[in-house]
Amino acid sequence: MNPDAAGWKLFLGYVAWLFASIAIALILALLVGSIVSVVGVDARSTAHQRVVEVAGIGFFAALAAAPFIMRIRSNRTDPDATD
């Protein structure tokens, strides 16, 4: 395979992952907002909106970084492994 083609495939795969991460983060942030509403925070208050915004940003950041974290963890050598 052409190295340039592999790079483009990797880049486009990560862009697709970012779009999926946005969708997942939105769903999880709305779920957190619903849980906060059940606990007693008014759904129309600024506190509720702030919780949903912070949760969405946090989930997105974690999901966007996940491929890099998984790559670093998988490339680590296990000191207890025997050959």
C-alpha cells in the first residue's frame, strides 16, 4: 500500500471518529443533564445548562483522545512478559 494512501486513510478514519465522538458526547451529556434534573436541578436553569455543557466537552475530549491513549497503552512493553 502506498504510504500516502495509508496516511489519508488514517486521517479520514480519525475524522470519522471525531464525528462519532460528537454524537456520543451529546447523548451522554444529555443523559447527565437528565440525571441532574431528577436530582433536583431545574431543567431551565443556567446551572443545568452549565452541567450539560461541561459534561459534553469532557466526554468529547475523552473520546477524541481515546485512540491516542489506546495506541500508547498497546505499544507499551510489559515488564512481566516473558519471551
